Amino acid sequence: MSRWLAVLLLALAGPALAVERVVSLAPSLSEIVVELDSADLLVGVLDAGERPPQLQNLPSVGRYGQLDMERLLSLKPDLLLLWPGSVGPAQREQLSRLGIPTLVAEPHSLDQLTIQIETIAARLGRPQRGLARANELRQQLASLRQRYARSAPMAVFYQVWDQPLYTVGGGQIISDALSVCGARNVFADLPLPAPQVSVEAVLQRNPEVILASTQAQLDAWKAWPQLKAVAQGRLVLISDKGLERPSGQMIAATAKLCELLDPE
């Protein structure tokens, strides 16, 4: 589906009246609203980690996976912003029966993310802000793709957790961020967002680089000197959590990732 068709369909599905009371059910979606200078429309947020300063005093409607339905209803929202994974299946079913207009957002690529930002802005009644922000991000993405393009993509293992060992699948937006940097997720063929894999499977795919969020996770791979990543000293620490929050700031986080993968 083209960008313009997607935006048009979502605009046609949107409410006729401008929204005034928005509840965000994912930190990344809250962040997008802030980036659109529209935090004044938020009346509640789902908590999961540190909040942006603009949202410090907003009511909480629960935590990741534990929605406080009574508190949400008391805020009388006229729009819900929903990331499916942030709310359990049973509570998503409850929400669908409430009849509250809901925008479901789950981008699988950075291009889809820019469309999502435009769509959210349109639903908030502030389309020009969304267009300006999305175009800015598209220019940044185009620059990154041109700068880091490779004839043979670098094979990368992105480690999410170590016990058990988890990575990201090909449909996950982090996998697309790797491709922007001229890299290839060695488990891109797996359809699950966060598949569990074995050490043996990683050894078989023999990545050139291993990315992880803690030094301890990286150090554990030194027990396998036959790995290209270990032999070449390409065990890379990802300290910026921005790749885990699909909002506009993820483009800047992707730029940092590209620098880590290609420091020269």
C-alpha cells in the first residue's frame, strides 16, 4: 500500500470532530504526541519506563500489560492510541467493546513509522505538524541509506536477552533499522517479533557483528572464538534504548547504530 493511500484510508476512518481528550497506551505513542507539540491533548498515559518531562504530571492508566480499565474510563477519552503489544489480548477485547475511537499503530519499518506519525497528527487535528515532522524524518532516512549502503550487507546478530537467548525477527522495526545501516539481521527469516534462539543457531549463522545492551552479554560470546564477531572484535554495546521506542527519535537512534556498525 502506498503512503498516500494509507494516510487517506486512515483519515477517512477517523472521527469527524477534532479530539480533545487522548489516552496513549504505549510510551512510543506518547512520545510521538510530544514530538508533534500536542501533549496538551493527552489526559492519561500507560507507564513503561521514564516519561518525557512534558508528561510527568499526567494520570497513569496502568503499566505495560496491566491496564487500569476503571481509571481509563474515568478520564473520558475521545481517542485511544494503542500499540497492540502494550495491552493483553483480553483487555484489548474489552477496549474494542467500549466504542471509544482507537488508532492502532504497529509499524514494522521506519517508512511505516513516518506514515504513522502523519496519521496520528491528522487524528489529533494537527496534520501540518505531522507532515512537517514526517518529511524531516524521511530526509534523515534517505541520507542514512545513501551514506551506509553496501553491496554486501553486514551480517548482524541483535541480542535482546541472554537467559533465554532472544533476538528480533524480520518483521520487527529494529530489523529494518539494521537494513538502513547497510546491515542484515541474521534471523530476518523468523516471523516472530522476538524469537527465542539457541547459541548453536547463532554459531551456525556466524554473524560479523553482535549487538547487545550489556557488556556482560557481550563478554559471554568470547567463549566462542570461532565466531566472526569475536575473532574480529566486533562485539558492540548498544547503550541507547531509542531503538526500542518507535517514535520520531528512533531515526536519531538509528543514526547512532549506523555509526557503531561502521565507525570509519
